[in-house]
Amino acid sequence: MEKIGFHDATRKQVSFLAPLEKRILIWLAHRMPAWVNSDHLTLLGFVAMFFAGVSYWVARWNRLALLLVIACLAVNWFGDSLDGTLARVRNKQRPRYGFYVDHITDAFGTFFLMGGLALSSYMAPIIAIGLLIIYFMLSIEVYLTTYTLGAFHLSFWKFSPTELRLLLSIGNIALLFHPTVRILGEPYGLYDIGGSIGIAIMSVMLIAAAVQHTRELYRAEPTP
């Protein structure tokens, strides 16, 4: 197989929890058994996200399954966040393979999670689909930026997947006690409101990032 030239992109992680998370992940990586490798952790994170979606579906009949979602999200964080750190700590990095596998499994995992939410009865399917679409559009923007500018952004506006997992976990606990909220006297699903706000915020993030990076590339490559 022909060897492909590859330059690893600069990782940019500026989320609220990034400094604390980095220290925890390095601490965990140094204590992982030798037989555990990054592929094991990636697979663990993917399976956990799949079962998070299944748990949302089950919550349609038993809302206590929302607590199982939280447990699955915690396991997903462990596997999905630790796989790359373990490779770096052990100096066993495979940049192209790791980047591809990590993000293709994230894509499938997010699909399963949003699919579970759409089937849960706690979020209208159209809102879950909207969240999935805008998440994928943000992901596309990140990947294009990584390729064209050599900068891999792991967070937007101080928010990364870690903060989103925490928000989702807090929301699940709230769902146990207050699945609906009243706005101007009208009842609305808590996650319908939260999902709509999420779509709006991520849309603004996407537009802002697209404008910023288009300007950077325009200046970097002036018209001949």
C-alpha cells in the first residue's frame, strides 16, 4: 500500500472542563492495564453510546431508564475521551487511523443517541432529527477546518462533548421530576424546549465558525 503523507493537526481544546479533564485522563491512562489498548476504549465508548440510545427508547415505558442513560454516557466519556490520551501516553499514536475511527464511531453513536431520543416520547422526532442534522453539520465544519487550516477544534464556545454529556445527564434527572414545563401558561416538553434551544445555539456556532474560517482562508489564499 502506498504511504500517504500526513501532518497531524493542532488540537485546540478550550472548554470549561478541559484542564481538569486532561489531568484526570492522564492519571487514568497511566493506570490502565497493559492489555487494554486504544481500540478497546473506542469500542467501549461506541457500545456505551449505542446502549444510551436504547435506554432512551426503553424510557418510553419506564422513566427510570433515564438513569441508565446517564451511566452509559459516563462509560462513553471514559472510552471516547481516554482512547487518544492512552495512545499519546504510551507513544503508540496512529494519527490517521485514530482520527478516522474515533470520529466515524462518534457519528454512528450520535445517530443512535438521537434515534433513541426520537423514540423516547420525551422529545419530538422532528426536534431530534434537527439536532442530529445540526450536529453533523458542525462536525463537517470541524473536519473541513482540520483539513484546510490544520487546526482540530474539539470545542465550540467553551463547550465540548464532555460538557454536553453533563448537560444531558442533568436534563435526564430533571425529566424524572418535571418532564414538562409551562411557558405563558402552555405546557411544553422539557426536552422539546431544550432541543430547540440547542438547535438555535449550534446554528449560530456553525454560522460564526463558517464565516471566521472562510475569512481566514480567503486571506491565506489571495486571488492570483
